[in-house]
Amino acid sequence: MSNTKKLVLTALFAALACVATMVIRIPTPGTGGYIHPGDAIVILSGIFLGPFYGALAAGIGSAFSDLLGGYFIYVPITLIIKGAVAFLAGYTYRTLTKRGVKPLICVALGGVIDALLVVFGYFVCEIPIYGAAAAAASMPSNLIQGAGGLVISLILFPALSAIPDFKNLIRTKEG
């Protein structure tokens, strides 16, 4: 794949992550945050683009949603956490599919990685900002967000994999 195509797809997934995070927001009581479907795009960014480009797309797109949404303090935190999710989801997918693990199982593992990193990553980062009790209060909503990302990515993966260009991306990453 050419560098131009990689950059265009990375920008596309970044835009998708930003939009998916901003368009559907379900406020979480008491935390000031919200649950969104953007995590599915974060997971799929790593899977379709590979660890490096997926991390760029997911981190930048998700951080932009915080920037545009007025959650300025979260921009660097989100950049790192969502980038790490996509990197690990992509790395896990690439490694395990080469070993014969079914792709959908690898997507589900990406969702588990997302849930764990989102819950514990934001918890650790929020402790110095809000204190341990408030950081812990956001853990259940972050777990719901991670579970939603897992479910939505499992629904979207087969549909996207049926598109020839996306199928070629996966083949490139597996082989």
C-alpha cells in the first residue's frame, strides 16, 4: 500500500473516531462525561490500519473529539489511551490471526483490551485531577463504554470486512 493511501486511510479513521465519539453522546450521571460508540472505531482502526497507523488515527481522532467538545484537560490523556488501545488491538489481531485464531475472536480481544485500558487508564489519569474517589466513580461508565465498543466493533467488523478494499487491508496485515 502506498504512503499516500496509508495517510488518507489514517485521516479517514481519525475523522470517523472523532465523529463517532461526538455524534452520539450518552451523559453519565455524576461524572460530567459521556458514553459513545467511538471506541468501536478505535478498535477497528488498529485492526484495519495495523498498530502504528491505527494508533495515530485512534489517538488523534479521539483527542480531537475532546478538543472540539470542550474537554481540554483530556486531550493528551485520550491521545495516549486511545492510541494505545488501537496499537494493542492491531498488534493482537495481527499476531493471533497469523497463529490461526479466528478474526472475530481477535476483534473481541481488541474490545477487551479497550475496556481494560479505558477503565484503568482514565482512572489513573483522573486521580491527580479529581482524587481517587471521583476517579473510581467514573470506572463503571468507562466499563460500559468499553463493552459498547466491543459489541459495536463485533457488529461492524464483518460488514467492513466484506468490502473489498477493507478485506485487502486485513489480508495485508495478516500476511
